[in-house]
Amino acid sequence: MNGEYVVVMDCGSTNITVTAVRPNGEIVATSSTPNSPVQQEDGEEGWRVFDMEPLWQKISSCTRQVCEEVGAENVKAVTLTTWGADGAPLDADGYLTYPPICWQCPRTEQTAKEVSEKVGARRLFDITGYQVITFNTLFRLVWLRQNAPKALDKAEQWLMMPGLLSYKLSGQKSIDATSASTMMAMDLKNRTWSEELLAEAGLDSSFFPEMVYPGDVIGEVTDQASTQTGLAPGTPVVAAGHDTQFAPIGSGATRNEAILSSGTWEILMARAPKFQANDVGFSEGLIIEQDAVRDLYDPQLLMMGSGVLEWVREKMFGEIEDRDTAYETMVKEAREVKPGADGVTMVPSFVPDTGPTKKFNTKGTLTGLTLSSTRGHVYRATLEGLTFQMKDALRILKSATGFSADSIRVVGGGARNPLWNQIRADISRMPVTVTREKEATVLGASVAAWVGAGKFNSFEEGQEALEIDTTVIEPSEHAEKYQELFERYKSLPPTLQDFYSD
């Protein structure tokens, strides 16, 4: 295959995908394999970690397949993205002194409570932009200090997941700013480490390698990594980082658009020029992270998403074995129900662990059922309830940051539901833009790789080069009706406000 490509290793906690991408965003080769944490061999039941060697073997296998298809000599750079919060300590020889604790592991719940009570949840938010989420990296560091201190004492540095994998590629230790911002250990406003918070684990900033930003060149593919992955020796290894931050770039989102990453969970995000940790953001559960572009921040809200729709599918459409066919049927039956679902209303559970007073066990509520209610009513009500939740998140973003969206760009699996997109446009009363290419994170990371390879001078230039096929859904004649329904929705028991209080 002729041409120039970059390789993006998109390593998720449930799936690994390696992709070759042209400068215009065309994906020309891809290979995927499942990923999952494992039970820690010497740990208590339920302690989940990632076994790095099998994980690396999976990435290497997928990369070899892609390189065989496009030709390693045509790959101009390689980069990678992963989920946030997870990382591990390494000794001076590059060996793990403790495996990466998975974000699904419950071991730090008590540690999070103790640290947040000592430091103060508001103080943590003011410094890091993060709410108290029990699996944040800071709490892992404190847990290790208390329960496995030798792992920290033997270690030279701590790397986050992107750094662990780029170290495998290049032999160079690094930590990228986007992943670092998920650790609850940064003074995010000043983009430095918080010595105050690191002291809770008996550490200081020397425990971390040089911080790099997306687009920076970390090093080059080593001979050993070349043998393992099929990449040519000397191929530039370019920093990317936390996957969430690259979807806005890969989707072609503008600065005035709110970005909704819609999957099992939904993340509503803006891109802001300054760090704002204020009363509104703290009380409403806002989270702030470092954007892929150095001078921007990403205020965002985490909400329940299609995980609720999966529950509806399993419980009410379970006789349809094929998942795609099931969703086609769900959409068809929901279209036959008028807006408001004849009074059936779903209040989804709000995300746990965010905000100073939010409950860890908030429950979803289904109201307004009658003997004539159908599963189509329930599915439509669920789509509407999730979208009312998004509308309230838009309000929070505006109140906390001043960001006022003029449209919404939806990425992820939830962007493929045409009925849901129309409901989003109607309830928000804004245009909703979706892209045909579902791998927005991969395209955004490819821009970082091309910047590192010298093809583009900036992320803006790289984003402009992407050939993105979009569809815009405008609000329909139902938008006014949904405004009335939203006002009624807010007064239902339990109300939205009840989820934000004791």
C-alpha cells in the first residue's frame, strides 16, 4: 500500500484498536482485540489489575497486522491513547514494582474517604479540578504508601498508562499532561504537580518523569519494540494521552460547540481558555481536565448514558438475540410513540462519586406507567430522560464556566441512534452534528502524531486537514413541546435537585 500514515494505538480498558491513518483522516487499516483487567494474584477477592505483558502482546499483535498491510516503511509516527487514572511505579531498570490497579478496583474507597476528609473535598477541587472519585490516582498512591510501601520505595518514577506503553515502544519515560490531569495530583491551574497533595503519599514531584504534551516527540521505536510490533526502528513515538481529550479534535468540533461523548457513560465537555474552579462547579459535580491543546482546559460532566439503554434492551427486548436488530426494533417502536411518551418518564440515576453531597447509590426512577404503556413507551422515555439530563448539564456548564454552546457535536456509539439525535436537537433546541466516522478519538490522536512527525504545525492545522463527513440534525416542530415537558420533568419526584442534595 502506497502513501504516508501514522499508527494510532487506541488502548481502552475493554478493547484495543490499532489503526493506520492518512493525513486527511482516512483510516486505511485497523486491527482490534478485547482487553480486560484480571484478578490480582496475591490480592483480595475483587482486586482488579492490568497484566502489562499480555496487554503489550495484544497491542504488538494488532500493530504487526496493521504494519503488514500498510508497510512499516510508510509509517511516519506512532502514538497512543488510553483511559485515565490508571498507572504504575517503575524501578530504575524499568520494571514494575506493582501492577497497574484498575479503575474498577474497590480497594481505595476507604482511602478516598480519609484523604478527602483530611484535605477537604473543596480544597481538592480547587487544586486539581476533580471531584472526589474513589479510583483517582492520588488515592492509589496513598493506598500504596499505607499498604505496599516497598512498591513506592523501590520505584524510581510513576508512569500513567500511556507512559507505560510509550516506554515499551521507545525506552523513554514520560507522562503526558492529559493523563496527568486525571490523577488528582496536579495543580491544574498552573500545570504543575501539587506538592501539597503528593505529600499525602510521602512523595514529591521528582517521582514523575518529564511532562510532555500531545504532539511532543517522546523518542523513537527501539530495535526490540520493532521486532515486537513490526514498526520500523527509529519511527518517532509521539505523545497523545487520555482518550477523551482527542474526540473533539477528531470530530471536527469548533470552540462554540459542546461535545457529547456518548457511550455507556456520557461526557458533556467544553473547551475553555482558563481554569475555573468555583462554587457552582464544585456543587454541581463539574470535572476539569487538561485539553489536548496546551493552552485549553476541558470542563466536563459525567452522566449515565447508553448503559441505561442496554438495561432496557436486555429486560424488554431480550428475545431479539442480534443486538443491532434489537436496537432497530427499539427505535422503530419508540418512533410510534409521541413526544412525552404519553406521560411515561424515566429519571436516570446520576453518576456516583461526583460533588460533595451526591449519593453513591442514587437510583433511576420510572414513572407514569399505565396498563396501555408499551416497551416502546419505556424506551422513548429513557431516551428523553437521558437527554433532559444532558440539557441540565448544559445549564451547569454555562453557570460554572460561562460557556454557552450554539450547537452540540455527538461522538461515540450513542451518535449512531437517529431518533436519539433528533430528541437531543429538540430538547436542547440546538443543531446536533454527528460524523460518519465513529473513531473520533483515533482521528484526534492521529493529528497529534502528524504534528509530532512535522506534517502539521498545530492541532488547528491538522484538524482542518481532516475530511469529516457530517450530518446536522435541526430541532423539529416538537422542540416547543419538549420545553414544556422539561419544566414538568424537573418537578417530578424524585426531582433533579434531589440527586444533588442529601
